[in-house]
Amino acid sequence: MKKLHSLLFTLAGAAALAACTTPPTAPAQPAGPGVVVVTPLGGFDGEFCAQDRALVFEDPNGTRILYDPGRSVMGPNDPRLGKIDIVLVSHMHGDHLGNAYTKAIGAGTCASPDFSVTALPNGNATNIALAKKAKIVTGSDMPAFFAAKFRANGGNPADSILARFGGSATVGGVKIATVTAMHSNGLDPDFIAGDLGKAMKEAGIWGDVGLATGYVLRFSNGLVAYLSGDTGVTADQQAVVRDLYHAQLVVMNIGDGFTTGPTEAAYVINELVKPASVIASHANEAGTQGGQVRAGSKTESFIKQTKVPVYVPLSGRAMMFDGAGKCTAGC
């Protein structure tokens, strides 16, 4: 009997310890009415191509957010843009900020798109925000750069808004927070006009604008989306993105070399964030041909290794997500 009591006491103690040390299950996110519409703006209609980064998110309340316009958005006059209220830039590299852009949809090839129109020294994201009278939200030390660009081009420096790690900004009814991205973030001197930029370029020095970031967005229907930016695997993808913010939709870079590859990206989704859905991003390849995923591609590898639904961002094809991260149409 004493042995039985001892065993029961040991089991009860173990259960209590487990209850104290096991992370709580993320609470369900309250869902509001409507869906968030996500529209990829790539370089080739109906395809997922090497330079494709840009996505437009439209909240049910009408707020429209352009994420990393890069080189596939044809400047401020791209007819696909429509109204833009907020521009997000994850970091300052040319394929995200946009040192140049394509001259036409379908220019070049999907694997090697044309982006022969310069956007220097402002950058495509800056020019779009100025033309659309949109806010640019960034973290780290990037807001000062955009404020200076706004000031120099007749815009309002206050339209460059800070959301630094651990904080957030709510714009147009959408809550925006920045999160860690493990990636370099030097500012190419080509974005700095005049003798200073020239001297930096000759010296091989890039500007310091702080750390690269990802984003977590909370929309008015309750959907929480994690936009990875360019990143490697980080502990924050579990501790912050999953456990704190409870993201249910992820936009995940899969390109390898510069960021997580398909295997690492699948690990982030399967083991760390554990969302309901994921949109592949930043593949650095022709991910599709004729709208179908190419056999042997990194895009295919990521899809095969990921346990939740993976949606390929075919340019111009809108996808709709409810507050729980489930695609309800267009996927």
C-alpha cells in the first residue's frame, strides 16, 4: 500500500510539473465579419516568378496595405495598385525596397525578369507611397530614411511611422508590429543622392539603418498574419509569432542561399509557428509554369514538406482568408 501511495504521489507531482512547464495552447482568435483579400503583384500574370515579393492585403474595412513592392510593381502608376493606404518594407535590399522595376508585365522571363526601369535614388516603395499619399510603416532605424525621402520630395515626414520590436502601430484599423528577421539590412549607397552616396560606394560602405524585420498584422476580422521578410530560423518564430501573437496565416520566404530554404521554411511552419495556412514567397526561381508548380522546384519541395495548406501566390489571383487563417476563395 505504501508503494502504491508513493507511486500515486510521484505521478501527481509529475502531472503538476508538466502543467507548470508545458506552454499553454494558443487561444482561438476572435473572428470578425468579412475576409482579408491578398493579391500578389508579380511580374507575370498567373505565375510565381523569381523576383516576386509584392502582396496587397485588403482589410474588410477597406484599408489596403502594400508589402515589399520590390521590382515587380511597375512604379506608382501600376494600374494593379489602386488605392494604397500603407506600405510595409521589411528591409532595404533592392529586391524589397525596389531599386528598379519591370517595364511591363511579362517582360523578360519568369526565371529572369526584366527590371530595367530605375527607381533610384528614392526606391520604388518610397515613390509609390509619395504618389498614393500612403504611410510607410517600418521598424528598427529605417523610419528616419523614409522621413528624409518624404521631406526631400515634398511629402510629409510624419507619414513615416515607427513600429519597433515589442511595440506596434495601428493604422487604418490594422495593428502592425515588427518582429525579428535574421538577415542583413545595409542600405545601398545608390539610394543616397549626391557626393555622400558616391563616396560610400567608392569605399564599399553601405548605410546602417538597423536590423531587418518581419511583420505581424492583426486585421479587423481577427486574422493575424506573419510576414517573414527575409529571415533564417529564429526562436522568436515560436516565442513571439506563435505564443504571443498567435499568427494563423504566414507569408514565408523559401529561396535558400539568402534566406531559409524549403526544408528550413517547412520546419518554421511545422514546428515553430504552426499556422492554419501559408503563402510561399521569395522563391528566387520560376516557381510555376503555366500556373502550375514546376516539378523539382524549391516551391514544390516546400509544399511537399509542409503539413498545412501552402498557397502559391500567382500574380493577379486574389486569395481570401477568414479570421482563423482559412482560405475561403481563390486558393
